[in-house]
Amino acid sequence: MSAPILAVKGLEAWYGPVRALHGLDFLVEDGGVTALLGANGAGKTTILRALSGLIRRTGDIRFRGRPIGALATEDIARLGIAHVPDGRGTFQDLTVEENLRLGAYVRSDRQGVRADFERIYGLFPRLAERRRQQAGTLSGGEQQMLAIARALLMRPSLLMLDEPSFGLAPLVVAEIFRALGGINRQEGLSLLIVEQNASLALDLADRAVLIETGRVALSGPSQAIRADDAVRRAYLGY
Amino acid sequence: MAEPGRALGVLVAIAVGVFALAFPFAASGYHLYQGAQVLILMIALIGLNLLTGFNGQISLGHGAFFAIGSYGAAILMVKAGLPFWAAIPLASVVCFIAGFLFGFPALRFGGLYLALATFALAVATPQILSYNGIDALTGGSQGLTIAKPAPPVWTGLNSDQWLYLVCLASAGALYWAARNLVRGRVGRALIAIRDQPIAAETMGINAALYKTTCFGVSALYAGVAGGLSAIAVGFVSPESFGLALSLAFLVGIVVGGLASLGGALFGALFIEFVPNIADQLTVSFGEGAKALPGAIYGVLLILVMAAMPTGVAGVAQAAARALMSSWRPSHEKGGVNVAANCQGKGEAP
Amino acid sequence: MGEFLHQVASGLALGGVYAIMALALVMIYQATQLINFAQGEMAMFSTYFAWKLMDSGWPYWGAFAVTIVASFIGGVLIERLVVRPFANAPVLASVIVFIGLAFIFNSLAGWLYGYSVTSFDSPFTGRPWFGAGYMSAHEAGSIVVTLCVLALVYAFFRFTPLGLAMRAAAQNPVSSRLVGIRVGWMLAIGWGLAAAIGSVAGMMAAPIVYLDPNMMGGVLLYAFAGAVLGGVDSPFGAVFGGIVVGVLGNLVGAYVVGDEVKLSVALAIIIAVLVWRPSGLFGRKLVARV
């Protein structure tokens, strides 16, 4: 078993003077999928923000063995961690194509970028149709696809997604998760997914971490958690 | 309730007051004139500070209201023959109305846009004043000359001393009025509007009324100062009322201390004497020294904002507190809030 | 009729200068939500720099190019050293800092170059082959230069990756960071660009308003009026507004109130726009966030 691509120990985070995370431990396998589950307000979004350096955080955070807890957000992104934030984070006033070009901003391999554009448009044909449209005029599902596509254009090694199913119709969600699963299997892209839709996430993930008020309540292989009725009812509501 | 800090403050005030009263009998012509100028500037700075320091509304154009007061008083004295003690208050009322009316649209834009609009006002004022369409009234680009008011015979004072004492009395009265305003309900409302405008509204404070009235009052102060300046200087002309005047006021309140009424005295001393000293330096260092006041103003504005947003008054108060090592600091509430605001570096969630 | 066309033509030339300054103001506003009150003094200082170069024997276009580059570098330095420390300060503090900067540039120019009014040569002399009789060679040349600057700026922001990154950083700094854009440097480059195009405005204005440390006060006011009219967060609006102010100012000055009170036209425009349509003709509606 290879070393985890992301190893987190004792993660704490603050919004101003208020501490929101109280010492979390979890990891993402290289090429694996880890799901962060829990109720609203449990702190899942905070975890991703802390990992990306958007808020004050302390703890031992290692990406490929290298500590990143003191890096600035843009440097973390340049290392190969792509974060699709809650609310999608698309550039509303820019076109679809401009949004995608920004994903490739830090890359210097023009051939690779061009190939990736082809691939992305193949994966999300609706984005190809709307490439000259302003991102703000896209539907929720299309904006989510755009956000993910932009992140993929960064050619990251780790893709972090914050509630990719939020506010989307079931068919669209299924399409997105199918695409994510495909990319994970074919290219070994590691995924860290924050989801409220636990069953969807558990299907995709190999590890699951249950968060409750800024602490890890439970963690383990997703199979085990899915199979455990008591856990499911207590923490996941189904 | 006599805290050592407060006692020191009272002592300082008394010392300053005694000095100010004795001054006209010890000093001569030109120095008296300078003393009067300091008092005049102090009145204008108190007015601007009420608006900007305590109520958080930026004005880069208070020179315009100063001009209205000056020209207003001058016109009433020269064209209508009114004595100064009627002309100046009348002109100040005009200023209050002008400020109140300007404050109305200002409500809608606030902050940066208010800075823009007042900046425009300041730049346009000299042109408006020299407009030959109204030069029958204003004297056009030549301006108007005003006779210095004669002191009442029974006082035995000369006109310079009389002028100085009139300014002193005005400054004292207006300072006292501002102090009461700031320490009372109105002052707290103004500060609340400055720091948390939306919360203030929800507490039932009619922000619109307070803000426009505050604008009017601060314009009134500038107007009184302008009127006094007209009789002190003896003439009014358009060039004296340009952007530089408005910006000098800004420098005065920043250096003296935003939201500090006592600091207005220091601010006034500063903007009166720095150009003076620079002028004297041109004798030794040549024309280049004319650039000195501007450079000092610029550097100080930035340094004060960076290092001591409460200005000299705040530093003096802090020093006094440290000196007395009082565990219960006494200071005007306004000062603390501004310091906290200017140093606020919150992290956004 | 001839007089009217002449006023319009020179209004267009002046309007071009105002449009460039307004664009500089909008560039900084879009990125920082702040109005740079020192923009005029910075442009004036750059113009003196150009004048000094030419005085020392440099040819006009050489001095022009070097001044633009030097102004860019100056703008970047100012952002990093003076503006950056106040990034989280309240608006009032930033306004005061900008006024401080304006004072410094104004007195620096006065100290280095003196306060007497100097003439600044235009590279455009003789009769222009178009608009002959209605505008001077300098005015015609100024319009051409303005169009070039605007075209270059537009092309930069629309077609280059750096321009795209700067637009992104101004619109959404958080998302920009998440794709690896160094937002801090985008701000610095924005200031550099604003200073650079401001220097062009100064060099085009100098032959008309003559060179002295206080030359840009009026120009800045007209630029403010243009930016407010067009919408302070719209680059297109700023350019449009600047040109309108230029032409309108000339026409009102010539036919209505007289040349001496043109500045009050700018004041009137600013107040009128802020009262009736604060977001300007092309700007976004201002919404106060609770």
C-alpha cells in the first residue's frame, strides 16, 4: 500500500477568535477516494477551507509527505491540490471558456493543456456548447460541471470537492459522480469529497470520515460504515 | 470619581486657558494675528472632526464651507453694512443650511463617493468664487476688502487684541458646545452610526437625520471660522479657498487626532506653523523649501494612519495614562473606537 | 458651425485624456474598491520625469517610452510598499493615505523641478491632414495616442492570460487563489498599469494645460466626473464618460457658462449622477451588504 497522498494530524482551524475544528486526523490514499460526511454545520466545509489555507489553521498537514500547513492558498493550488469550493466559485462574469483557461493558468505545457481541453469538452459536452456564454447564466448543474472541469484542467493530483451534489437534480448528480468515478479509476486522481448526500458519497469512496461539531466521530473503510446500520441511522440519517 | 488621568487633563486645560487669556497682553501684532489664526483653524477642525472623526463621513471639501462663511460675512459687512457680530452668525446659518442640503444627497452615496463629491466641491470652489457673473457681489477674482472691526472704547484694547479675544471667546464657546454634544446622547448616536450603521438603525436611530444634521453643524463651524478669518485677514479672494485649504483641514484633524476635540488645538497649531517655518527656511535653503509643508503633510498622513491613528492627542493621552499608571483609563470614547477601527485586521470566515 | 466643430474636436482630444485617467481610476477601483486620489499627482510626476529626460537631450518618443516603463515600476512599488499595508484598513484610512501620497508627489515635483510653469513640447506639430482647421496637430495626435492606449489595454485584458488572471483576481480573489493566481501581484501589476497609462494622459495633457506641479488637479476632477458618469466599476463606462465630459465641458464652457467655470460642470455632473443614478450609466447597481 502506497503512502497516503494527504495525511492530516491534529488539524485545528479558526474563524477569527472562534475555533471551529478541534484536532482532526484523517487521510486520503494515493489514488483513493475519501468522503467527509456529517450534518450541516459539522465543519466539513471548514476542513477544506483549512486545507486550502483560506482560514487560519494549525496542525500537521502533509501532501505527498511535504508539510503544507504554512503555505499560501495559491501555492497549495500550484502544488497540485484543486479545491472546488461550496458555491462553485465560478467567475460569474467571465465566459465558460475563460473560466476553463484560468484552470490552466499555472500550466506551461501548451500541448497538454490543449489535449485536456478536448478531453474535458468530451466529458462535459454541455460546456462545449456553451463555451462563449457567461458563466453566471449557466444552470446550477452546468456551473458545477464548469467548476469541476476548471479544477481538472489544473491537472491536480488531489481534487477536493465541497458538496458537489448541492442543489442539483438527481440525474445531473448521477452524471457528475459517474464522471468523477471514471476519472478516479482511469487516471488515479485522488478525491476528497465533502458530501451531505451520504449514500452517494459512500458508493464512490473507499474511506469515510464522519465529522461532528469539528471533531472526527468515526472513520474507516466506506464498506464497513455503509454496512453498519447503527452508524448509518445515527450519523447519516438513513 | 477623580481619576488621576482626568485630573491631569483638567490641569492641562486650565494651563492652556490661562495662557490663552494672558497672551494678548504679552504678545504683539503679528503674533496676535497668528494666535487668532490658530483659534480660527481650531474651530474649523472641531467642525470637521465632528463629521469625520465622530460620525465617520469623509469630507475633502470643508474649505468650501469655510469660503461660504468668509464670503458670506464679507458680503454682509461690505454690501449690507452689518456689524461683524451679526454678519458672522448669519453667514454661519447659511453654511448650516448649505451643509445640511449637501448632506442629503451625500446620504445615498457615503464613504468613497462622498470623498469624491467633496473633492469636486473643493476643486471647483475658487472658480465659482471668481465667476464674473456674480462679481458684483463677490468682487470677482479681486475679492473684497473688509475693515477690521474696531474694539469698543471701554475695553481699552487695540484692534488686534480685540480680534484675538473675539476669536478666543468663539473658540471656547464652540469647543464647549461640541464637547457637550459629543458626550451626550447625540454623540453616542453619531459614533454608533459611524461604527455600526445598520445596527444603529435597528436600534431606532434615525441615521439620515443625524448624518445630515451633523453635516450641517460641521459646516456651521467651518462657516464661523471662515467669517472670523474674513475680519482677521481683512480681505477675501478666491485663491485662498482652494483644494489646499480643504486638505490642510484634513491634515489638521488627522495629526491632531480623529475624534479628539482637544487634538484640534494641536492640529491647528500644526497647520498654522508648519508652512510658516517652511517659508522661513526658504531664506536659507532656497525656493525648494516651499515643497516642505506638502512633503511633511504627506508623510505624516501616511505615518499617522499606520502607526498612531489616534493622532497626537491619542498619544498624549496614552502617555499621560502610562505616567499616572492609573488602572482605570479615562478618555473620550471616540478616540478608542477610531483606534480599534483603524487597526482592525479581522480574518474573514 | 466651425467654432462648434472646433469645440467638439478639442473636446474629444481632452476627453481622450480624461478617458485614460478615468480608465486608470476604474482599473484600481475594480481590483480594490478604492479610488486612487493620488492618480493625478502620479501622472504629473511622470510627466515631469519625461520632461527632464527630454531636457537632458532624449528624443520625444524615447522619453515617452522610458517614462511609461518607469511609471509602471513606480506604480508596482507604491502598491507593495504604501498601499498593501492598509489593505484591511477602513476606507477613511485609505483615502487619507492616498491624499498623503498626492501631497508627497506634489511636493517632490515642486522640490525637484520648481513651481514655475513650464512649457512641454508636443511631438505633433504642423497642420494635421485631417480635421485641418478644426483641431491642432497636437489634438489630433493626442486622439490617436488615446485610441492606441485604449486598444492596447483592451487587447491586453481580453486576449492575454495575464490580463485574464487580473480580471479574475479583481472579480473573485478567493477563486483566483484556488487556481494558483498570485492575487497580491495582480494588484501590484494593476497599480503599475494604472500609473503607466496615467503617465500617457499627463504627457498628452501637458502641452495643453502647461507643466506645473498643480496641472493635474483639474484633469483629475474631470476624470472623476467621467468615471462616475460612466460607472466607476465599468472600464467601458469610464472611457465613455471621460469623452463625454471632455466634449460636454467644452460645449458648456463655450456656449453656456463661460470657460472660467468649467470645473463646476464637473462638480455638477458628479452630484447629478450620484443623486439620480449612483451606479453611473454602465456600472452595476450598488447594493449595501448587511
